[in-house]
Amino acid sequence: MPEEDLVELKFRLYDGSDIGPFRYSPASTVATLKERIVTEWPKDKKISPKGANDIKLINAGKILENNKTVGQCRVPFGELPRGIITMHVVVQPSVAKAKTEKKIDEAPRKHICSCSIL
């Protein structure tokens, strides 16, 4: 693939720091990007993903789907010169953990009410 066909991406983390930039083929999937982010994640961060499923990627205000390609996710910029595209990374808890926490929060609570009628 010719060098000029590659898309240059960097990933902005919650604290404003970046991972990348890296060059990707337009045929690379969002799932591939997420896997790379997990492997490149800085070890000194307080919050870190345990796996690719803990990450959401946002580009131009849209959450990207895992099965979409980089080429499908690019926002057309008309005649602007090629540059680095910044995607935002959101770390979210895994679904299993979120469901467990929700079940705990939804457990029935006993309310004790002491009322007196005068």
C-alpha cells in the first residue's frame, strides 16, 4: 500500500496526553485500533483499560463501532491537507462489572418509618 494512502491517527486520553501517532491502513478496523491502544497504554496512568472492550473511541463526536474500518470512520475534510486525526479515548468499566454493580445498587432496601399520629 502506498505511504500516502495510510491514515495517521493519535489517541487523546482522559488527561490530555496522547498515544501515537501511528499510521494505519484505511482497511484497519476500530477493534484493531483499540487493541493497539491497550498495548500502548502508559503504565503510570491511574485509570487503565483491562482490554479492548473497556475502550470507546470517539471521532468527530461519534462513538466508533468495532466492525467499522478506519476509512469508514474518517470525516471528509474536503481539500484540507492530510494531517494527523485525533480520536478521543474513553475508558469504561467492562459490562460484567457494570452489571454486578447495578445488581448491588438495585437490591431491595428496607425502610423503617416511625410515624406517630396525634
